[in-house]
Amino acid sequence: MKGRRRRGWLQATRRRGLPGGARPAEMYGVCGCCGALRPRYKRLVDNIFPEDPEDGLVKTNMEKLTFYALSAPEKLDRIGAYLSERLIRDVGRHRYGYVCIAMEALDQLLMACHCQSINLFVESFLKMVAKLLESEKPNLQILGTNSFVKFANIEEDTPSYHRSYDFFVSRFSEMCHSSHDDMEIKTKIRMSGIKGLQGVVRKTVNDELQANIWDPQHMDKIVPSLLFNLQHIEEAESRSPSPLQAPEKEKENPAELAERCLRELLGRAAFGNIKNAIKPVLIHLDNHSLWEPKVFAIRCFKIIMYSIQPQHSHLVIQQLLSHLDANSRSAATVRAGIVEVLSEAAVIAATGSVGPTVLEMFNTLLRQLRLSIDYALTGSYDGAISLGTKIIKEHEERMFQEAVIKTIGSFASTLPTYQRSEVILFIMSKVPLPSLHHPMETGKTGENRNRLTQIMLLKSLLQVSTGFQCNNMMSALPSNFLDRLLSTALMEDAEIRLFVLEILISFIDRHGNRHKFSTISTLSDISVLKLKVDKCSRQDTVFMKKHSQQLYRHIYLSCKEETNIQRHYEALYSLLALVSIELANEEVVVDLIRLVLAVQDVAQVNEENLPVYNRCALYALGAAYLNLISQLTAVPAFCQHTHEVIETRKKEAPYMLPEDVFVERPRLSQNLDGVVIELLFRQSKISEVLGGSGYNSDRLCLPYIPQLTDEDRLSKRKSIGETISLQVEVESRNSPEKEERVPAEEITYETLKKAIVDSVAVEEQERERRRQVVEKFQKAPFEEIAAHCGARASLLQSKLNQIFEITIRPPPSPSGTITAAYGQPQNHSIPVYEMKFPDLVYPMAAAT
């Protein structure tokens, strides 16, 4: 056993180049004083260092060392350990020239050797780099960083299972935040830190065996460090002393280097790593209050959206939406900044893939819109003002609301048509309407909240509908959407009605003619407008057959509003003109002319007691539209009639033309009661001239009368019944043989009002009855409920028996009938086996 141990020790000493009989103590003594007995790898390492460090690395000896390392790769780890020992000793003795030579030798060995033993050499190398980075000397830090960057660009052939870069991430991140007194040195240190982080990312991001650089503990250091340097781009640019030095400055700019590093980092991010990369960005913007200026935040997310893969865009949108929800109680300026960033990011994401986040995004924005309205009404985030409560500034909330609406519009404009239609229906479903199925909040605060919510949502809807192009109006304005939209047109609020008109105009205008009707006028030649007119399609014809009367009715009622201003009449004129161009056939043209003539009658009769301005505006609106439609139909007699009436008005009543009414200072007449017939467009004359050109003259002769519907009552209209004359025939059915008709009863305003009040009372009674039934089933004993249900079941069965006795007749009996006690013949059903059949039946039965 002892001999075996001795032989092993002798073999080990011979491999080290020592005499076989030397003892360990003697061995170290001899090696220390006799250089020829030192190991060859140490001699080769010592020979690369010159006597004067200013002379630099001895290249010939470095080539020998490299050849030796390639020839004996098992010695590479010892070479690295010895170089590390010398470097640590030189750093301690402040011999920085030899430190640079050692690092240069290490770099060359790393570039030349790719054997399986390089992992142990890398450990020594990283140990030396860490030693340099720990130094307080900026030059040593920069030297260590440059060596690490060269190492990071090397693709290793063998994996490493135990290597850690935690120290380097922390140290490089610290260097990125350098605050050295010398500006030039501070810039170099920061750039070295950014390069080091870039090297760590390149070394680890694609190697599954390395430490996961995407872990939050690493991302929370890397991303804020890059953003910190990216944030100071203005300072770096402002220090450029002259245009001649600008290219050099650009190369030494930490902000640009940080941006390139951030783009590279995000470009390498996989699907599951996006969240860990984006969250530090949001936290950094929060901690440094960078949402309020918005410029830097928008720039950061533009870099992010253009750097990540397009299919990952919706993950960034989701992160922003979650962050907006998390900051729902933050200041309005902060929320507005997040929404602005979301707007920019969403527009970029729409060019790629937004995925399932479309409705989620709109739902979040609409929810934030409602919260902002509540904050503005209550004045605080908690719903009540108390000691310590943060007071909300109304103008800041209004700014936030406008930012949300702008974001909704900008994002919707990038969506395809089918998604845009879904968004339109989704927003419309959120608008609170006064209907049986959509109860509204009561009280003054509730009314204000309802009104503000309606206005904000209709503004959002207007943004989405602007520029909406759809060839099929049935798809653009489906029934459920059009019903809800037009029901808002009957509200008393003038601003809401104006939004509804503008939304309808946006949907109907498909050829860009809207701006040509922004001013109401009576042009003698409409060819100067250069209108784009297309033939009405079959789908549009079907749409008008289904919804035209509903649309006409709301236009008619909108014209009669006392609170209308010039913008309302301009919108009504644009709507009438666009319907005539986009959706008109001969039947639609006839109905529109009847509608405008009915509006003229409203101004003439004045049953609504409209102000003078409104009556003049209605006259002017009718003149402008009939002038337009007469030239569109190109019927000479019709054009002549409208021209004559307009010329007569110019001479005798200019206050009935748009040129005198729709101006900043309208010129009105104080007396509109005695309007002569020459100043009016006559329905009989128009029917005559259009009938001769193939139009339906019988329909033209009928005055336009809208129909009364339930939404008038539900929308709180005040005098709809006065404008509608209904004839109701009541049928009396006293006997099944004779029907007598009573004279037609005319429904007046008072009877209609009474009917509405009675129906409201009936609804209240029905609601109370339902409440009592529910309360009874909740509180009554089980026996009582069972008895009640049993009695109702018995009553139902008895009624059913009576019905069956009346309706079901038994089959006629062959044996005849029996007279009942009251003298009425009564059929009795006789069993089949007792019936007497004719003799003719028996041969047939036998044959079968």
C-alpha cells in the first residue's frame, strides 16, 4: 500500500518537472529560487510580460503561449489561474501597465481557444473581470468591461451549468448610474455599463443553460438602467460644443447606446418574457413622474412597440390597460399620460396583431371614462370630501376625458371594418337611455351623471364613426344600433341631439361630400360643389324601405326643437343632402320633399310656439334643400318653381333664406304670421311638375304625418301628441253575428295625455302586484303557498274542461240524436262496438 502511494507521488512530481526524490517543502523552495525548474506554462506566461510595461505585450512570446494552450488544452485552466494570480497581485501593487497586458493576453487566449476545457479558463477570466470592476479606478472598470464585451461575443462550443452573472448585472447597472464629477469620465463609465449589460444579454438570452436573464430580479436592474440613460438624451445633445465634433459626440452618446441596447433586448424577448420586460418600464415611469410630460413615456413605448415581434403587441397593450386600472385613483394628468401612451402604442399594434384585446381595450377606456365623470361630480376619488381627501380639479378630469375619447377614435380608425362595427355596437350598448330595459339614475346627481356619460360616449362614438366606410348600410346601421341611436335624438339636451346628427352624417357619407354641405346656401348651380354621386345600390334600397320612415320621423321632430341653434340646422341640412345623394331613389326623393314641406308647415302654422329665429331657420332650411334636390332631379319645371320662390324671397322676405339667417348676426322679421303664398313652396305645384316627370304624384299630394311610438314617452318628449292627428276606430262586438262600428273618435292632446298617465299608473300597479307576489313567496308558510297553488291549479283545470266541452264536438252517432230537457238536440257518443254500420261495409271488410 505504501509503495503504491509513493509511486503515485513520484509520477505526479515527474509530470510537474521536479526531481523524483524531492519533498514538498524542498520542491517549493527550489522552484522559488530556480526559474528553470518552474512549470512550462508559468514560464510561458511570465515571458509575455516585458521589463517595461510601456513596451506592451511581447507578441512572439504570446504566440508561443497560444500555441502551447492549443497543443495542451488541459493546461488552459492553470494558465488562466496563474494569469489571474498575477493580475490580482499587480492590481494590489498599482502596476496597472501589467494589468492591461494580462487582460490583453486573456482576450487573445479566449479568442483562440474553443476547447472543452475552456469553462475552467472562463471562470478565471470572469474572476479577473470582477476584480477590475470592483476597483474604484474608472480606467480599470472600463478595461474590465471591454474584456467582458469581447468574451460575450464569443460563441462557446460547450455549455456551462454553474456560471452566474448576477454580480455583473448588478455592477454594470451601477455603472450606468455613475455620478462622477468629471463629465467625460462619467459618460465613459455609463457607456461601459451599458455595453456590459448588452454583453450580459447577448451571452445569456439565447442560452437555456445559463441563468435566466428575464427573471424579475435581473430585469428590474437592466431596464431602469437603460431608461435612466435614455432619459438624458436632451442633456447629452445640448453639450455638443460645435457641429464639427457632433459625429464624435454621437458615438459617445449614452442615450443612443442605451436605445440600441433596449431595442436588442426587446427584440430577443419571447412570448412569456414580455411582461417581465415591460413591468420595469411602467414602474420607472411611475417612480420618476414621467407620465405627466408624456414625451419620454411615448418615446419609450414607441421603441418598445417597434422592437418587439408584431404578434406580441397585444401583450404590451394588456400591460398598459392593467396599469391604467391600477392607477384609476391617480391624478388626472398621470392617467391622461398613460392614455396618450396607450393611444400611440395601440396605433402601432394595429398594424401587427392586436388579438383579443380589442373589446378589452375599449371596455377599459369606457370604464375609466365613467370613473372620471364620477370623480368630476363628487370632487374626490372616494365619493365624499373629507379631511385628507385629495381634491380633484375639474379641468384636469376634462382633459383626461378628451384624451380617452381621442384614444378611442385613433385606435378604432386602424381597425378593419368588421371589428369597427363591433366596437360601434359595443359603445352604443353602454349609452344610458330612458327606456324600460335601461333604467337611468334619478335625482340631480344621477341626471348629471347620465347626461355627462351620454355626451362622452356619443363623442367616442363620433370619433369611431368618422371615416367609417361600409358599402352596405344594413351592416353599418343595424336595427338594434339604429333604434338606440335615434332614441337619443329625441332627448331634450341640445348637445346630445347634435352628436346624434353628426354620427348619422358620418355613417351615411361614404364619398366625402360632407364638408361640401357645411354651409347652408341656395346656389344657383350646384355643379361648383363637384359632388360625388353614385347610383343607389340594392342593399341601400332595402335599408331605406326598412328604416326610412323611422329616419324621417326623427328628422321632423328634431326640426321642431326650440333649443336648436345654427349648428343643428346645418347638421340637419347635411343629413338631408347626404341621404338624397347616397341613399335616394324616386320613392325616397318624394318622401324627402314631403318631409321638407311638412317642416315648412311647422314654421307657418307655428303650433309649437317656436321663436322667430327657429321659424326663419326652418323656412331657410326648406329653401336650401328644395333648391338642392330640384337641381339633383334635373326636372326643369321643378327647378323653375324653386327659383321663383327663392327670387321672391330675396326681394320681399330675405329673412326666409339661409344667407340672412345662418350668419353671425341674423336679420329676422318680427312678424311671420301673414306669409303670402308666393313666398312658400306649394305642394300642389311640386306634385304637378314632378308627376309629369314620372314621379308618384299621388304620394306627393299626401302631407307627411309621423307616427307616435313608445319612445316619445320614454324619452320625455313634451308635446308629441299635439303634432299628430290619429283616427282610431273602435269596434264593438256585442254578438258574434253582428258587428257595429262607432263613429271615429279624434284623439286630442288631453285624451292622449290622460292615456299616457293611465298607462303609467297601470305600470305602477303591475309593479306593486309583482312585489307583493315575490314577498308572499318569500315570507309565507309552505302550506299556504301549496294551498294557493293547488287552488289555482284546480281553477285552471276547470277552465280547461269548459273550453274542451265547448270546442270539442263528439262524432255523430249513427243511431240518431236525443233531445235534451231544454228542447235542444244533444249528440251522444256511442261506443264503436254498439254502432250500426250499413251493409255495404261488410263485403269490403270480407274482401280485405
